[in-house]
Amino acid sequence: MHYGWVVVWITFVAVLIAAGIRSITGVILIPLEQEFDWSRSSISFAFAINLILYGISGPFIAAGLERLGVRKIMAYSMVLLVIGLITSLYMTHIWQLHLIWGVIIGLGSGVFLSVLSANIATIWFEEKRGMVLGLLMAATAAGQMVFLPLLSFLTEEFSWRVGMTVFIGLGLLITPIIFIWMKDHPRDKGLLPYGATKEEVKNETKKNPISSAFEVLWIGMRSVPFWLLSGSFFICGLSTAGLLGTHFIPASTHHGIPEVHAASIFAFMGVFNIIGTMIAGWLSDRFDNRWLLFWFYGLRGLSLLVLPYALQMQSYVMLIAFAVFYGLDWIATVPPTVRLAADFFGKINGPIIYGWVFAAHQIGSGVAAYLGGYFYEVFHSYTITFLSAGVLCIVATLFVLIIKKQATIIPQDPSVTVSK
């Protein structure tokens, strides 16, 4: 077996745990509101900081993975997540929630929940890259599927602190595994990337990761595909993690659906999320990625337009249908977007460009997380939030179709620009 598969499965488990930690936000929002008498918008603001910060850190993490190595950054970030969870058990003020869940866990999560997967798929695999990327992105969905019903049950029966303790143990378990068995590059095992037939040129960079990230950003800002990918991914984040990841369970309980039932529906959504992401990775290796994104955004938009009516009717049939329909393309947009970034900006710059595009995704997530709580306080309803997100998804379909198939190609040397 090629050692790349060992790297993939270690990464899969680490991402699974990090995604589970991120899924806590949807479960603890109401308990924090009840225990500390904090407003929903102030709690949502902490989660918005989290989403934006781990998105903005993406390009710097992508450059850091190239400069400092995957193993060290993964291990240190998991330790940071464990520290954040331990300190959150003792918080009593809203500023502590903003610091711990906004900054500490936001930075720790930033390593695992997108950019890392792109790096592993690009560096370790010449063939099956789309499939590997789909598998690793599916770990994000699997995190919510595996842990969310358990977290919801523990929170209702005992306390939200008990759920966090579970992840402290998991984080402590995976950290030494990362230190011992994770490898930075196929060269570390004397191998070529999976499917490669010749030795690639060893490109050792001595540049500071921060300066490298900004250099590649400047390259991207001078190209139309960068802005179109960023705009569509902003809407992607606004309509997924920041919106449903934070507010689906509170919105369900607002309409009289028990929290455990809502968490189970959300977890059921995760099953189809895994299926959809794997299929999207397979399709991204074979079809025009622009048209894949067109269908993914369009179908997501239609499902969000239906969601408010399913909640108002308390129809479990409609909600299950929504979970299937929406779940199939929650993270399915990621493999085509990563492939387009690599196609337009090259194998070296592509992951860093994707880091900046993912930053736009997380800014959208943060906007949705905060505005969802704010609009709830103003209108005492989530209807306008869900409908607005659905309309914006339809707008995103236009963004991805505008991208030209033959576009400006950015070479590996950031100082040179060539047009094709």
C-alpha cells in the first residue's frame, strides 16, 4: 500500500475530530443563552469570529504547510484545540466565549477544515486526487454525523460541558498519532506521489509564509477567475456552515421540534453530505467543474427556499427530504473549486489561492452566523435568513458560469504573468 493512504486516513480522523468540535456550536447556543443569559446575537458573534478567523488564516496556513511541514502544524493545532476546549469549561463572561471560541478554536480549526485537505491531495496524489479530496472533505460531514446526536443527547441529559470533555479525550488521543506517523511529503518515505511516473523537482522555498501568501494574493487579485471563485465561495459559506451549522437546531426548536430530533435530522444530512462530496470528487476528475458548481449552487438554493415552509409545518417528511437534497451538495462545491484553483493558478500557487478563496467562504459563514442571530432577535424568525441565502445561491450559479474555460494562467513563479 502506498504510504499516501496512511497519510489520508490520519488526516481523515484528525479532520473528523476538528469537524466534531466545530459542530458543538449548533448544540451549545441555546444552553449558553439559558445558563448565562447572553443574547443570541452576542453568542452568534463569537461563532462568527471563529468562522471568519479560521477562513482568513487559510492562505497563511497553506503557505505554512509548505514551509514548516504538515506534521508539526497539524499536531500543534490539535493541541491548541484541546487547550481551547479545556479553558471553555470554566468560562463565565461573554468576552471569554469570544476569545476562546472565536480566536483560539478558530485558529485551531483553520488548519483542518479545508486547506489541509487540498494540500494532502495535491502533494501526495497525482492520480485519484479528486477522489482523495472528496474523501477528506467528507470527513467534515462525517464529524457532524457521528458526533452531533451524541452531543445533543449529552447536553440534554447532563451538560454541554460533558460533550466538550469527549472531544478533549479524542484530541489527546490523535495528537501522538500525528507526531509519530504523519509525514510531510512522499520524499520522506522515499516515494513518488501516488500515480506519478517521474521524480518531481524539489522546490525548497525559504520565503516567509506570510509574504508568500500575500504575493500569491496579489497574483490572484489581478485575475477575473479569482474574484468569481471568491464571490461564489462567499455565498457557499453564507449558505452552509455559518447558516445551518449554527442556526438549524435553534430554528428547529423555535418551531417546536425537539433538539435531539433536530440534531438527528442534521446528522442524517451529514450522511448524504459524505455521499455527495465523494461523488463530487469523482465528478471533478471527469467533467467541467464550472457546470458542476452551477448545479450544486442551484439545487442548494432551491432547497433553502423550501426549508422555512418545512419548519413551519413541522413536517418530518419535508425535513428529511430537505436533509437528503441539501446534504448531497453541502461540501460538494469544494472539490470543483479546488480543481479550478489548481487549473488556473498551478500546482504550487493553487492551494494558496484556494486558501484565499476559502477565506471568502468563511467571511460569508461569519456573516450568516451573526446575521442569523441578529435577524432572529429583530423578527423572531429565521424565515428571511433562509430565503435570502437561497436567492444568493441562485446568484452564485451566474458567477461560476461567467468563468471562462480558457482563462489567464498564472505560472509557478509569482513574479511572472503569462496569458493563454
